[in-house]
Amino acid sequence: MDVSKIREKNEVSKKCPVGRIVLLMTIAGLAGVGIGCLAMWSGIHFPISTRSSLSRETISGPNFILFLADDVGYGDFQVYGHPTQEWTGVDRMAKEGKRFTHFYTPAAVCSPSRAAILTGRYPVRTGVYGQGQVFAHVSSGGLPRREVTIAEALKEDGYVSGITGKWHLGINKYNNTDGYHLPSHHGFDAMKTILPFTQHWFCRQDKSYLPGTSDACFLYENDQIVEQPINLGSLTSKLLNDTISFITSHKDDRFLYLMSFPQTHEALFSNRRFRGKSKRGPYGDSINEMGWAINEVLDHLVKLGIDSKTFALFLSDHGAVRRGCGEDGSNRPFRGEKFTTWEGGVRVPAVSWWPGVIEPNTVSHDVLSTLDILPTVMKLANKRRRISSRIIDGKSFVDVITKREDIHSKAADRPLFFYCSNLLTAARFRNYKIHYYASNQSSNELVNEGHAKCLMDTPRRIREYGIQQSCENNFVKQDPPLMFNLEYDIEEHIALNPKSRRYKKILTELTKQVNIHATSIEDVESEINKPFLPKLQPCCDPPLCMCNYEE
């Protein structure tokens, strides 16, 4: 079966109702059981709420805060086993909440992975796929307005939504100021400091910009460009101030807030307060600054007395990049990195925090996905109406959140699919990982200090980056598919024998699931393939496209 043609319309779909099932967001409210107070521990001096019980209303209609990191790897924190990274707000969340060990993203690059979080749908359904895989700063495409985001769905139930930080789901459509694709057109009521594009590797903090590329280094305030290039030294503080201000203004409301960090997407940066302080070098400095901001937000929730009615979730959009030169993220113990669908590219760190509801210092081994965030939030918000008439690929994990004991459940029977653009490259099915197309990149490779990833050699760096983002150049078809048992081979090192009975049984079962999935995919236009138009270039103070600011 050639899964590269996954998006071709199949007449079988008309006869296969299973592939057309729409996931209804109907929920019945959580049982009104008393929840004990949050346990304290010695040696950690964080303020923690000590409420003895929580009302049903608190559990079924909490606030939501999503801390979304950029290119952060599974092994980048103490609680995920990093030996030298300093303690951060993410570690605090794990100590006070629940850490997940099998949390996946359906794509290993930014734009499609973020579309999946907001919509609960595979990017191939929303049109966020295409050559190059991500939106450029002069793309005319973006996340389609026909899609219902998590912010829009909650608005119907009285929630107010805000966002700060990275967007990367489109900017302009007709001219360089229309902001057609910005968050305000996708249900977010408040946005202030916005990175409509991204913090890119040519936006270096030492201002040694690559020739002709500094025009892509810009920052918005609401829907207007205010910095070009970006003042990276104050960026994280701006995001934190936005978040604190929003929470304070809406402490008596029900709210959703997306704090979308640019860390640790290259070029790495940090404020003077953090620069040069981490044992890990620049990468660790960047992690520490992000972790500081998270900790400040948690403290503010406690100070306002709304921590017990706020569900917070930290996760990364996909795996880390192996840069070399002491600026590496860590995807250990897994194989692969960003741009690949090996475990290191698609299994991400994820931690949930909800004092009084989530048992402190617990771990879940359930197989979950960023697709599951939207239906989970909808269920917790006690939403009883449909989100839309479209297929929602995620499933609620409310039961996983609220279980008080450590979880050691088996992997769910549902498969998770991983894409490079519209190419179905791999799947997670129970304890198995199957690769129909395997990336020829691997973070297990030796990277020397003189490697091109380290050098500001413009032609080589641009060429290498282009190869990484190309599905055609990056993936090789596997016939028969590669299959690994992740229960004992988390490094995806020992492929199962294609002739074995176990291999054939699993592949047969999965093929049925792939066919159901394939028949449910309808043709939608690629948004990423829409024209790149120079007239869409965000520019302040034209024609120089530079805004002056003080460091």
C-alpha cells in the first residue's frame, strides 16, 4: 500500500461510515467528588494553595493556560533526565503536577504542529501542509478561517482568550498590513506582543545578521510591527508582562491563555540576567529564561488565589534541533530530531499542573497527542455543543489528568499518525512504531565543532536548512515498513523481522486503521503552497524596514 497517496479521494469512503465519524464534543460533567488539598514537600519554597476541597464548578469550568515551547527536546529538563540543566518552572510543574512520558505531536515542524494544537485536527485536514512545510514571512496563506480553533470554541461558552508570543500560522494575505491570518481572526480576544513569523536562526542576538535576511526579524504589538529587528534582550519580559496583565484583568472571568515562547528556536538568545549562567551554555541559558517566566506566572496565579481553578499545560511543539557548537537541545533517550518522525522529532516533554486536582509528582505513561488538547479543554469547560461538523482527531484525556495514582496503563489501541507535509511517514500503534518512510537524518550522528550547522557560512547554512525541510530529500520509502517495539527499544534501533508472525499481525491491524484514516481525508488546498508575495513583507519605516529601539 502506497501511503504517499493518503490524500487522494477514495470512493470507499462513501461506503465506510467509520471513516466519517465526527467526534462529538458532548460531555456529562465530572463527578462531584471531594479533592484533597495539594501535598507539600520540603526543600522547595514555592507558594502553593492549600484548599481542602474543590467545587464541581471549579473542576468543570477552569481557566486554561498553555505554555508552548518552540523546538524544545524531550530530554531538556531535570525531570526528563538532563544531568546538567538547572531547575526551572517546568520542573516545578512536574513536582507539583503530572508529567507525561508518551506525548506526541503529529508533525516535526512548527506550523503544522501548531495548527494541530489549535484545531485538534491533523494538519493534512486543515491545509497546513505543503512544500517547505512552514509559512514564510511573505506567505499569502495561513490557518484557514473556516477552521474552528480552541479559542473560538470556548468563546461560545463565555471564555475570554488571549495570546502572546510566537504564532507562525500566517500573517498577511493582500498587503503588508492587513494581518488577515493573525490570532485576532481566530478567536483570540487579546493579543499584544506577537511574533507573527518566528525567532529565526538569522536573527542573531549579537546583531551579526546574515546579508539580506534581517527583514524577517520583526515583532508586532497587536497587529502592527513595532520592532525590526527584534530586541531579543527584552522579549521574554514582554511576554511575561502580557501574561500577568491578562490574568490580572480576567481573574474573575473564565479564560484561555496561550503563552507561546520563542525558546529555544535558533538563533538562541537570553537576557543579561541569564546569559552565561547555565552549565549547558547558551541553550541552557535560554531554557532557564523560559523556565523563569513560567515560574512567575504560576506564582501570580497562587497570589491571586485562582491556582486551584486553573489548568496549566506545558509542552513543546516538536523535538529539538542538533546544532552542534554547544547549542544542542536534547531529545534523549530517543533517536532523531526536528524535521524527522523518529521518536526524537515527535515525542515531546509535556507537564500538567492544577493544584488540588492533579496529584503532585505523578507520572502518566498513557499515549497522548497534542491533538487531544482541544477535546480535553472542551470537556473540562463543560461544553455540550459540537465544535463543528468536521472530524476532530483528538480524544479527551480528562480521566488521565484527574487520576490520583501513578498511571502505568498500556498504550491505547488508537493509532497516532505522523506526517511530513501530506506524506504519512509513520504511525504509533499500541507499543509499536511503524515507519513507512524513514528520515535519513539522525541525532545519533557525530557532529563536529566545524560542522556547517555551527558556521555562519550563508550558502551552506541556507542549503542545509532547505534540505532539512524538504520531505522529498529527507525521507526514504521503506518496503517493507520498519517496525520497532518501543516497549524495549525506545531508541528505534532493532527493527522487527518482517517475516515474523508478530510483525505481520501488527501490520495487518494497522493497515486497516490506515485505510479508515485515509478514507476520511478530504482534499483541501495547501495553504503553505500559496504564493510568496514580496508585497506582503512586514516593514516598519519603509524602505529601510528598521525600527530604532534602545537595547
